[in-house]
Amino acid sequence: MSEFAIKLSNGYRVVWGLFFLASAGFNAVITLPNAERVLQAFEGLSVPGADALLRGLLPYSAGLIAVVVVFEALVGALILSKGSWARLGIGVSIAWIVVLIPFLSWYGVVNILLAVTLVPVFKRHLDRSLYDMTFGRLRGGRPGRVMAAIAFAATALTGASAVFGGVALMTNDNLVPREFLEKTFFSSWVIPGILLIALVAVPMLLAAVVIARPFGDSALATMAAGGFLAAWIVGQLMILDYGMLLQPAMLLTGLALIGLGAVMYVRVPHSARWSLVGRPNPRGRLHQGAPG
């Protein structure tokens, strides 16, 4: 496996592990107090058979969500460890998102794509933990392209998700209740879907491209993409006057990207050195940048 693939795989794994930890926190704070309502919403999305299972679990919804919180926290910690424990965490996470597919209607396509992309990571020899890749690295030098890989994976995944969400809004006007648009100038979700792609997906995907290029200013691109995402969520909360379970997670993602970009910018004045592929020198040879 090439060095680029290794860096990208590690970045993807870190983002995936942090996502599980964030999901555990989100479900503990937001989902658990509304456990029965959340299960009823998933019941409406589920295929026949899966919906009956959720109806049978409704009386135990709070306990079920509590178990999910503990499960996600443990899996996230395993993914961010190393060796056989990390592989166990990734394997369990793949099984988990596959199990959820019957409860997600056509949104289960996202889980299928995630499972496929996680299989190569599972097959790797994961000999470094998150601590080894970040704080442990700081003792002997800059974390370099490891953080660039994290930024690339986060922006690419968020951008792809925003494209998927924007297309879903444009093609399914009943995806989100129209009454949420009462305080806006929009009569349907088509324009908001276009704005989601323009203001979130495009900046995220552009940031991913910048990070991957030799002359990319990765730090500023990461901060800008995070800023667009955070502003989008704050705007939703102020203008649309409604709340969805995904919003706090996306707001935290935007703020985390701003923070990551700031760390990258402060630690390396020439932020192009955070590129995934290094940077050419004036003679045309490739410098590998900071160690990662």
C-alpha cells in the first residue's frame, strides 16, 4: 500500500472513530430524552418486519437508546486504539451500520457505501492509535500529513453527505415537513437543497481538493469549510425555527474543522506543508513535507 493510501486510511479511521464517539454523546444528550419519538420516526422508515420489531421495542425505547450510547462509545474507543482492538472496532462498526440498513429506507444506501469503503481499512495492519498519530507525534516533531489526512477525510465525507442531502431535498419535497418553511421565502425544499449543495457541499469538496494538492493551503481551506458548515447550521436554527437530530452533530463537525485548521495553521507557518502528497520545490522535486 502506498504512503498516500496509508495516510488516507488512517485519517478515515480517525474520523470514523470520532464520529462514533460524537454519536454516543449526541444520543445521550438529544436522543435519549426523546427515545420513544425517535423510534417511532425510524418505524416509519423501516421495511416490513423491521417496523414491527421497533413497535415491539417502543416500551423499552429509553433502555435501548442507553445501550446504543454505551455501545457507540466503546466502538469509537476501539476504532481509535491500535492492533487487533482497532480492527475489532472497525469490524463491529461495519456490522452495526449493515444491521441498521432495514431501518433507514433508501437512506440505507449511505450505510452500504460506508461499509464498502471501510473494508480496506479493516484489512490493514493498524499499528498506531490516535494518540500515536497526534500527541505522541508532537514529542518528536509535527504530526504533519496525519492531520492533513484527517482534514481530507472529514471534508470529503461531509461534502459527499451534503451532496446526498441536497439531492434528497430537491427530489423528495416531503422529506422534511413544509411547515418548517413558513418563516422563509421558500415554498418547497428545492431551493434549500440547492443552497445546501452550494454552501456546504461545494466548500467541503473544494477544501478536500486543496488539501490533496501539493500547493494546497490546507489549514485555511479546512477552517473555511468548517466556517461555512457552522454558519449554515446556525442559519437554519435562526431562520427555519426547527430542530433536527443531525444539526448539533453537524455544528460540532464545523467547529471541529475550524479548530483543526487553526491548529494546523499555528503549528506550521507554511501550511502547504500539510498537503497529503507533499510539495514540489523550485527544481521540481517533491518534498514530503512534515513527517506524518
